[in-house]
Amino acid sequence: MRANESKTGAMEEEKENRSEKLRQFILSQIKEKGPIPFSQFMEWCLYHPEHGYYHSKETRIGKDGDYYTGPCVHPLFGGMVAKQLSQMAEILGRENFDVVEMGGGRGFLCQDILNWAKKKAPDFFNRLRYHLLETSPSLLKEQRERLRPYEEEGKIDWMNPVIFEKEKDRIRGCILSNELVDAFPVHQVVFDRGKLKEVYVTHHDGQLKEVMGEPSDPALLSYFESIGIRLQEGQRAEVNLRALDWMEKVGRFLEKGFVLTIDYGYLAEELYAPYRRSGTLLCYYRHQTSQNPYEHLGEQDITSHVNFTDLIKKGEEVGLRFAGLVPQYRFLIALGILQKMDSLGQDLSELDGLKMRLSLMHLIEPEAGMGEMFKVLIQRKGIDGSPLEGLRDLHSIPWPTPPSPLHFLSGQRKDNEDGRGHR
């Protein structure tokens, strides 16, 4: 016990040292250059090459990290995404189908998609070529370890980010992301005395503090007008200009096919509603949330909700036609997750079945968990309006019983097969 306590204490001390080094770096930049936009502060906290959150060796996602993603909850999430990708491949109708997963996390989603395809859709598996684009050294290492069998089969490779940044008409297939856009650094703004002000980070006696100033980017001044939004006096909000840049590159990179974006957020009208006076910025540290980005520097995740109106509007400008936007629970149910839950393992004990159902409820329960907050946006390029299974109206699905997820909390089902655990 004492050895474990000593190891834990050493790890905590190392974290504090890293956090302090990042704080000193940011302070030195402020002293040299003056107040910095919050977006720059967030960029350093998350992506600093030595001390940034996504560049540390710590486990950030899952039970031992700071937050969960859908693929960490159960392999069935990836199976349902794979089912949608398989239909997309049928619609595209060519020999090979490329999937580019951006920000692949710990590699679970890729693993589950390939496992499903290999077992359930061998023809699709044979056509599938999977590319991962990852910038975090620790996550890249874990991906390579987890996915080595498929790499040896020649089914996956890791794409140089420069290729995505520079090349055009590279991919025929689908560009896939799960909880990528919410992690882009954002500008924070406040509507103050009839004018839009930007939040800057400065210091006083060595402590980080906020000040208001003129917008650092001209795009901020026209941003809300372009989406038909007027903030209320004193209202604070986030602006994700990086998401617009990313969507433009996606539109250029995709020659023909689909873009499938899974993330949490809202359309602009709801995202910037008057009752959201403090914005949506959230920090995640050991599965606890806060709105204070100035603590645990480099040791906590910082995110904001995605403006899906932005992605749709920008997509149209770069040739990506809107196919649909649905809550995650609708997407998964339309693809058959409830039926799959019902048939996964009739011979399991009641306790094992309950564990599985409780974990999956986080993916599909509209009133709690990830079912309603997370959205699935699908856009298409060079493809006609062929209906996609994941976008079906739930009322069109033949139900032997009422389509309530709560119905599946009774009976015997199969537990999480790979021990990832649930939220």
C-alpha cells in the first residue's frame, strides 16, 4: 500500500511540475507580448508540444482519464457507425472506400469499425481502407499498439497531417470524426455596452486574469451577423473560427463521398440563446466538470459546444451538401442498436445483462447521458440524395414494442465484451 501511495504521490508531483512549467511559459509570453486572446491560451493549454494536455503521456480518455467518449462506453457504438459507413460505401459504388478518422483517440472506434466490418460485412471490409490522422504522441502510440494486427493486414495507416492541410480531392469515401471539433481552441467574446469585446488573458502579481479588449480577428466582428444572432448585453459566448477553417479543408480534401461528424453542441439559435449568458466552455478533470480554465493548466481538458449551424453553412460554401443532423440516440436507434442490445446475449446472467444495458443507456438515453446532447451531422459531396439509414425518421421503423430505450432495461442481455467499463 505504501509503495502505491508513494507512486501516486510522485505522479501528482510530476503533474504539478508540468502544470507549473506551462503556467510559467504562458506568463513569459504575456510579459513579452502583452495580453493574449483566450484562444491562444487554450491552444497552449491543450496543444503545447511539451506541456499541453494532449501531448502528455497520461491516459486522458476513459475510466482512468478525465472524460468518456462513445467508443469507450461499448464496442456497439463503433458497430453502428460501421453499419452506416457500409451503406455509404454501397451508395458510392466503387472498388475502394476510404475512411479518414480525424482525432482517433485511443483507437477504439477504428478497432470496432474494422471488427464489425470483418465479421458482419466482409465485402465492405475488403473494400475498406482506413486512415488515421492523430497529432497527440501518446494517443498515436496507443493507437499503433491497439491496431497493430490491422496494420499488419494492410487495412490501416497513419496519415501525415500535412497531407490533409495541403492536398485536394484526395479521398473518395468518408471523413469521420468523433469529439474532434469541440476541442478546437475558441475565442471568447462578451457583448459589452453595445459592442463586441474579446476576452484576453493577462496577469497580475503572477496570477492569470482576464481583461476585455477589441477583437483580435476581424472575422469576429461579422461572425454573429453572418448567422443571424445578436447577443444580449453582458452575454458571454465562444466563437470557433478553427472549425470553419477545418470544414473548408475537409471540403477541399474530399473528392466524393461523405463527412460524418459526431460531437456535442447545438444549432446557433440554441447555442447562443439569451439564457446561455456564460457560454458553454467546460473543463474536465478526473470526470469532474468546472468552468475555470485557469487551474490544472495542461492537466484538464477544455472544450466548448459545437455550433452546427457553422459547420452546415460553411460546408455548403465548400461543396458539402447537407444530408441531415440528428441527436445521437436517433442515429443509433435508426441503425438498430436497440435490436442489437436485445439479442446480444440471451444466455447471460441478469447482473451481466444489467451492466451492459446501463453502459449503453449513456449512448441513447435522450434525457441523460450522451443521447441528446451529442449530434450526428452528415454531409455529402458528389452524391445524390440517397436516404441514409442513420438519418431515418424513427416513426418509419417497424417496432415490435414501443421504441423507448427504457424498455431495454429489463431482461437478460450481453455485457461489455472488452472490459472498457461504463460511465
